[in-house]
Amino acid sequence: MAQNRVTIKQVAAAAGVSITTVSHVLNDVPGKRIHPETRERVLAEAARLGYAPNILAQSLRTQRSHTIGLIGDEIATTPFAGKIILGAQDVATSHDSVVFVVNTGYERAVEEREIDALLRRQVDGILYAAMYHRPVELPAKLAGVPTVLINASCADPAVAWAVPDEAAGGEDAAEVLLAAGHRRVAFINDIDDIPAAFGREEGFRRRAAAWGLAHEDLQVIAADADPEGGYQAARRLLENGDRPTGIFCFNDRLAMGVYRAAAELHLRIPQDVSIVGFDNQDFIADGLYPGLTTVELPHYDMGVWAAEQLFHQISTGRAPTAAPKTRIRGPVIHRHSVAPPSQDSSPGEWHQPADRRGNA
């Protein structure tokens, strides 16, 4: 049998105060002078009786449901979604709110249906997440709804968004190899026309130039961003007599193929060739031997930043005309796939740039 809900009237009777006093205490109504001992007694009796507030009644009064929606295109399948959700949930919890998560699978009809469902539930705002960094156009149904983008950008200046700092990630990957002493390096990039491919190559080239690397000592080739693509690209690079001693891979899946190619060519990692990945997919980077040094995508931090921006919009009750945007730098996760080049493949002296970190 279902237990009857404890009412505010019962809490008032147990605490020996009026219903109004209990309401003021439990709702933390500002400007009400209530003696601290009375407040503590009300809260103690409410806890003892197991009082739970009527969320529906509160939402009618405050015009807030204390829920937000998180819409993603691959929430159910990508390894990164969990970190975005966790970041958003941590912020929502601090605001006494709950996150409803829905997955669209890149289907516009599904997305519209899920948006309708969230709006019928009167969510206070929407986090709109892409599982790979790209520009998006917000659905028309979200017009007027507090919305912040995660891992995606938007041309609308009134929409806030957070994306990875792809160029900074490329710089940091280059720094790992160059600081270890590598003078012949390569970047295996993604063949797709996406912001990550452009940004990571830009940063990698910029950092190499800052170290004074000769143009002919940096190779960039494109491949499918999967293990087979990495394998084929690495064979092209490593079978060459003037092979690179350090390789930066667009992602960790591509790096898996580079490991396979190196093994087939009897090249040791990291003694004969050092490898840096991107993403920090734990089950790949930790599973490879030796462990893969990689640049982590800042999914948790993007979830936190976006949720904080969303709750700011909700609390102020208005959308900014020029919403904030941010590019978040992910950390380098050092494992064991990078070492100084072996003696027979490492030419002589070269200079170190004055500013080794660069500017993101």
C-alpha cells in the first residue's frame, strides 16, 4: 500500500508553529524573520516525518520545474557522452535540479519529438550537445528557450557554446614530441572536413614552427580516422627510409593502427617511434602497450561550463544578446609511448623556442 504523503500541516503541528512559518522555512523565503531555533525545529520535524515538497505545486508558484534537458545525437553510443552528462549533472545537483537526457541518433524527426517531450515537461532550459565538434543550427522549436551548446558552435550571437580548443591540443601534442627531442615528425590527420582536423593541424604546425623545425621534417597526411586508416598511413610513413621518429595521430583509434604498423615493421614504441594520440579514450589508450600518451578532450569541463551558463540564463530570466563562448584546452595524459629518439635516428643540436607553451 502506498504511504500517504506527509503534509505541511502535519509538520506545523509537530513543530508547534503555524503553517505559514513552516512554508517560509521550507521554501527559504527571503526577508522573513524567523528565530534560528524555530527554523531548526521545523527542519528537524520535517526530516523526522519524511516530508517531501510537492514539486508540482512549487513549479506552479515559481514558474520553475527544476529540470533541464540534455539533447545529444549519440548519447547512447559514444564513450564521451558520460563525461558531458556527469559535468552537467554535477552543476544541476548544486542547483537542486535534475537532468533529463535524450538521444536523437542524428534523426531530425526523433530530435523534434524529443524536444516536444522535454518542453511539455516544462524543463527550465536545454543543453544541446554534439558528439563530434561541429557547427550546428538550433532547431526552431528552441527559440525563446534558454539553450547552451556543448561541443558545437552556432552562428547566432545570442547562443552560448563551449568547444574544445583544437589548435591548443595540436600545439600540446607537438610540444610533447618536440620537447622529447624529435626532429622528424608527422601528423596523421582526419580526411573529413571538420573543425577538429583544421584546428589540430594548425596548432601542430604552429608549434613546430616555433621550435624552428624545417619544413621538410614535418609531414602531414590524411586518412580515415579509424584503426585501418591509421595502419595504412603509418605504413606509408614508416616504410620510408627517412621515416619520422615521432607521430601525432588525429585520434586514439587511428593510433591503434599505427601501433600495428610499427609492430609489423619491427619498430619499437617508443624507442624507434614515439606516438601521441588525441581523445584519451581510456579503453584504447590504457589498453595499448605501451600505454598511449594522448591529449584528452575536455568533455567534463564543457558539460560543467555549459550547465553553469544555462543556470545563469535561467536565474536571470533573459537570454544575452552577445552570449559567452569558450574554447577549453584539454590536458595531456602522459603514459609510455613517447621517449627521446634513438641515437641512429636523431640528428644533432636544435633550438628550443622562448615560449614553449604558445598561446591558445
